Amino acid sequence: MTIKVLIVDDSAVVRQVLTANLSQDPGITVIGAVADPVFAMARMQLQWPDVIVLDVEMPRMDGITFLKKLMAESPTPVVICSTLTEKGAETTMQALAAGAVSIVTKPKLGLKQFLEDDSESLLSAVKAAARANLRRLGKAAVSVPVQAKLTADAILPASAHSMAETTDRVVAIGTSTGGTQALEMVLTALPRVCPGIVIVQHMPEKFTGAFAERLNKLCQIEVREAVNNDRVLPGQALIAPGGRHMLLKRSGAHYHVEIVDGPPVTRHRPSVDVLFRSVAKCAGKNALGIIMTGMGDDGAKGMREMHDMGARTLGQDEESCVVYGMPKEAAKLGAVNREVPLDKMAYEIVFYGNGH
């Protein structure tokens, strides 16, 4: 079964390059490439796509308006193709809030070369969108294989020693496709008093800052993009910056984060595996690990390391995931103590923070 893709972008160059990149994969068929949502709606009457790759700034009808209309009338997985700018990041946050599954980026300059060099992230985003849980989005899922990739060894070695249990507690969350909506549901439900939280959400650079700002306005807790040496504090969530890895460190009685460069791990930077391994080493029994919706297996091995070091571990259940990939792979490794519905995850964090 091939994935039928419709491209909606007002740039002829973007339409041409995206079509060429997607068409190189035998599992994907581009059924159309049109200049704006008005043309898209006409094209979709002839053949409905499995995935739409959508620009957000277009004439006649902008991508956000089209996306909201689509999700209200006939939910379909959408990948946003956005410019790598601060303004583009703000608009993209609106698109994710309106129901888009994920983001691919395009620069203002060197567009053709960039898209050709970065075709793997585009292909992965489209395949992840096609696997979206259509009990939530409305169509049948497509299964795609997970490819081989670097492990967390590329950033830091594994630990052989378990940390002593203390009263200091930290929560580590990893998520990918569908995670922006999932994190919003969890973090907005948390009271101001809760354990310090460190988060990896697969997202390009420039977008994590806008995402954190948006959540900070909605939440009782403080949410922000992490910077190097930030303390991990109760009532605060730190989100790893796009394009860099985040590690948990311990100094005396305090936890802080280290932001580092390095190669992509499990095809991602930031990587959940890198964060979880560092939490296993530095917090051990003092940590709660949560793995949520996302395609692939980033975080599965790291969660197993957390589990083996005595951490409590939770996976989002299949029913509430947009893509039940990462939690499934963690469960396969025996890394998950329990699976929990998304709407119960905030309660689990508070329960854990209260010493239970």
C-alpha cells in the first residue's frame, strides 16, 4: 500500500523539489502539487490524499485556515512545510495546535539544495504522518520499517552503577510525532507544585523556543527552552532546544541540564535516548521516565536503562497515541512499568511528586 501525498505550496520550486524527493520512495505517490488551498480542495474531490504537505503562508487562503477547515470536516494527517524563521515558528505553533502532525523546514535561501540534502527528514515526516492513529485523525494507518541508526553511545557512555534514592525527584519526558498536542494536554493539567521536568520533543531548531513560549502562556508551571546549566526546579519544565542534545547532570544536591552538540542519535537531535541515558546515570531511582506518542524507537533503549537503574517508567497507551511507535518499542524491551492514557499522565506526575 503506497502513501498518497498532496503538496500545497505557492512556490513552484518547492512543489517541484518536494515532488521529486517524495517520488524517489517507492512507498509514496504524489497525487498532486498545487499552489494554494483552493486548488487543493478541488484536487481532493478527485482523489483524497493519505497525507498533505502544507505551506502556511499562501494567497487566497492561508494554511492555518485550510487546516482548521480540514480538521473540522474531514481529518487528514498534515505535515507543515514551514520557513526556518522566528515568524514562521510562531505560525507553525498555531498549525500544530490546530491539528498538524509534524513540521519540516525550508530556508528562505538555498531552498533547492537544502531540500535535496534533507530529504530523509521529509520522507520520515510523511511516513510518520501516514501512521497517525486515525481513531484520532480518521483513516487507516500505514506500517513502515524502522531504519538502523546511531545509539546514545555517540554522546555519552552507559552507566553500570545505580544512584542512591533521595527525596529529590525529576521527571523526564520523550515524545515525537503528535507530541506537541500531547505535551500541551499533560503540562496544562499540572498544578504549580510538581517535580522538575526535562523534555525532548523532536522538533527543528527555532521552533522549540516558540513552542515553549506558547506552553508557558497556557500552563500554571513555568515552561521554557533549556539553556546550558539551567537548574531543574520544581514547578518548571525545560524543553531541549531543537538541533542540540540535552543531558541531565547532578552537582551536589542539585540537578541541572547540559546542552551539547553532537551527531543525530536514532536519527534525532535532540534525542530522547540521550536524555534518558543521562537521567539513568544521574538520577536513577529518583526519576520518573515517560515515553509518549512518536514514530520509531528513539527513547526505548534509554528508558530500558532508566528502568534497570530503578526509575519508574510509564508509556502512553496505544489508544491515546497519534503514533504508537516509541512507547511500543520501549514496551517490547521490557522498559515500561505501566502504560497510561494521555489524560491520566498529569495525575501520574503529581502522584509521583508527592512521594508515592
